[in-house]
Amino acid sequence: MPVKVDGAKLKIRDVVRVARANGKGRFEKAVLHPQARERIAATRAYIDRTWMHDDAPLMYAFNTGVGLFKDQRVLIADMAAYQRKTVYAHATGVGEPFAEDVTRAMMLLRANAFASNYSGPRVELVERLIAFLNAGLHPVIPQKGSVGASGDLAPLAHMAGAVCGFAEAEMIYKGKRLPAREAIAKAGFDPDFDLGAKDASALINGSTTSLALGALATHDARQLLKHADIAMCLSLEAMRGELAAFDPRVHKARPH
């Protein structure tokens, strides 16, 4: 059953179902919830009507720069180029790429963040991210370079560059590491995708890499704990151990 991305109800088990193949070697599909899609589209339409002209008041990242350039207007005519430069400026990661399950979890969780309707990206961007995930297009994302709680800017910028078909980006597709544009074309998509106002910031400004790693680690820890419990119970049974040690009153008295 597909995992519905709505920005509110995604569980760790859902992340794992999408990020990791099941016993048959298949990944669960993700779908953008129709109501989430409507909300994203409506929000973006309002923003486009209200702020996407050069006489509009400044609105951070939509018609301005970011960080130190937050008070500098970006003209609408320069917007697409500025978005690309924002991604390039942060795609500075190094080291071995993340494992496939981490990359897939990142893509799902970023789409889920968009579905919460607080970031303001174009709905086409959200749908492209989910479509690539379902198609098995996995960006090559270096592991080193995150700013951490300030935002996983570097890894997410590498993800963004691949999704948008940047010439320098790479993807894993059907087990092969390819230039992103080649992989996207092989999967039947258009490699060219222009980022709209704020799309770049929406893609890279979040702690999604940390969240992906945390979600998968939490799942694995729970699995290990369950197996440890089972092993302990079987060992106790084999040794004919003393069950009185597990009396709830003992543990209430000494609440380890």
C-alpha cells in the first residue's frame, strides 16, 4: 500500500518501507496526498500573485537573497539563475556517498516537509522529487559537509542539483552511477527543470539528512532491542532461570 505524504502523519515505519526494499526486493511507493497537493498549489498561487513582481515588498528567499543578503532584492528576471547559484554555492560536500536507504529517506522526508505547507515550493518540484524516488533515481550525496542543526545544506544541495539535472550532479539508476541528466533521461523524465522563486532554499534549508539518519537508526535500534529481548527470554528458558526476578514489584522498588 503506497505511503501517503501529507506532512503530518508520516511514521518511522513508513520511512523504512519506502527507504528499504522488502523481502521481494521492492520499494514501497510514495504518493503526495491530494489535499496536501491542493494546499501547496494554493499557497504558491497566492505567493505568485502577491510577491512575484519587482514592486512587491521584500519576502525572505522569495524575492530576496538569503543569509547576509536577506535585504537585497532579487529581480524576477534573475530569479531562475539565482536559484541555481544558491544550490551550487552549497553543494560543497565531500567523501563517500550516503547509502541508498539514507538517500531515499532524505527524498521522502523532504517531500513530507513540503507537504506540511510551510515552505512554499512549487507543487511541480514536490511531485518531481516523489516521482524520482518512485522511479529509483537516487542522487549521489557526499556524507561530509553538513552544517547540522543550522541545516543540512551541503547534502541537500547535492540532492537538489541531481533532481534538477545539473550537469555536474550524479545519480545511481538501476545499479549504475551515471551523470544525473543521463539517468533522468533513461528513466523517462526531462532532465531540464528550472527552479522557481525560493525553490532552492526550500530544497536545501532543513535538517533532513539528520532526520533520515535518525529515523533509520531508531528503527534499527528498536529491532535490535526486540531481538535482544527474544534472545534473553530463550536463554532464560534454556537455563530454567528464576522468573521471580522479573516480578513487577521488584522493579517498582528499584526502578532501573
